[in-house]
Amino acid sequence: MNWQETLPPPLKLLSRCIDGAIVVCGVGIVVIIFGNALLRFILNMDVAWSRELATFLMLWVTFLGCAAAAARGAHMRVTEIAAHLFSPRSHRWLEVGINLVVSAVLLSIIWYGTRIAIRTWDQETTILYWPVGLLYASMPAGTFLTLLFVINQTARLVGSATPSTSPTE
């Protein structure tokens, strides 16, 4: 089963938008870093803002990538032991319990990440003079998007009549 078949249309659209943002940011990182390296090699000139912008993009790609992986059910999990120890029905409820714990951790990251972003919003970066809070905002934003996909997966598990637990199955 295609992983997108398990998502409702709004989450499917959100997942595609996240994927697009990751691609744009990834291409931006490659172009900026390669261009700066080329300028250094050929003209012995460094574009100061390149590292700062690449850092911003890399951090946003990291947290958006977490949400993209959650949309696909592609986060690393060790399921072999649980599959052998528990019945399919028990295994499904174990997955629900794990998702509830993951949701609590994600909520904690959202809470503290938002507080950090707010507290650092008035600080500016050295070269671009952008709010430092924008850098830290990637954490609660990406984690919130991840939480949406985890909640969807949990709701599917609870409402499912079949013991299948993985969105990729």
C-alpha cells in the first residue's frame, strides 16, 4: 500500500508541501555552499552570509524532514521482538501506547522550543540581521507538523479493525 493512501487529503497536501519545502531548501543549501566554495577557490573571496543562510536552511530541513518521515511512517522502529511476543491485537495497542508517549515528547519539544524561539526573537544574527528566534522556530514548527502525522497514525490504529500498524503495510 502506498503511504499516501493512508493520509486524509489535508495531510496528503501538507505532506507534499513539506516535501517541496525540503527540496527547495536542499537545493538552496547545495547552490549556496557550492557557489561559496567556487568563489573561494577561483576568486579567493568568501560570501559571509552563505554559511549563516545555509545553517538556517539546514536546521529547517532537519525538522521538516522529521515531519516528512512521520508522514511516511518511516521513522526507525524495532518491531521484530514485539511482533514475536505479542498478538497482532496486542501489538496494535502497544503501537498506540508508543505513539502516545511520542506525542507527549513532541508536545514537550513544542512547548520548550516555542519558549526558546520567543526568548531569542529579539536577538539578531551576525551577518543577515535576522531574528535568532527564526532559527529556533524550526524546532516547534517541524515538531508540530510531526505531531499531526503521529496523531493521524494513532487515530488510524485506534479505529482500525485490522491489526496492521505500519502506514507502509
